[in-house]
Amino acid sequence: PYYIDLNQNLYLQAYLHNSDPNLIVFLDTCVTSPDPHDFNTLTYDIIRNGCVRDSSYVTYYSPNSHFARFKFNAFEFISRHKSVYLQCELVVCRLGDYSSRCYRGCTNRSKRDTNS
């Protein structure tokens, strides 16, 4: 466990352990939950589908494409629960493949009408 106080910044880094310099890492989704086994019922989105949902979220530049660095601020959700768990989904893409998920950024998926 990592202990953090309300309104304290939490800095995170994900690293791709691979020697291929033509790969990049993209942070797609980070969600918090008080239940480590349920990230659907009671959750708080920090970033979802590449779209920032929490105003304190900041991405940090890394000269190495194998790193994803970011921070967010501990929020009220933390003060209401004894423990809060973080689950993040990352995508690995080919460097320079502009049609890949890594280069599309925020993708708000629109809901389809059942009649069409």
C-alpha cells in the first residue's frame, strides 16, 4: 500500500520493459475504486479512453517513449473510504503509426441508436 493524504499529489510512472525503440506507451484509462475486485460499480475516473476526467491530472513528458508519466491529486473519494485502488490500462503501439490508438488521443465513443 501507498499512503497519501487528501489533496496530496500522487506521481506515477509506467514503464514498458522491452528493448524495441519503435514502441510507445499510451495511458488509455485510469480508474479508482474502494473495491480492488470491482472497477465498475463505485468508481472515479481519472482518465477514460484517453480523455482526462479529473482536473488535477497532468501528463509529464518523457524523452523515452517506453515511459508513461502522470500525476493527479488525492480527492474527496479517498477521504470517504479506508482504501482506494487504482487500475490503469495502457496501450503499446508502433512509433509513428498515426492510425494506432496511441495517436488518436481522447476518443469519446458515441452510443448507437438501436433503431439504426
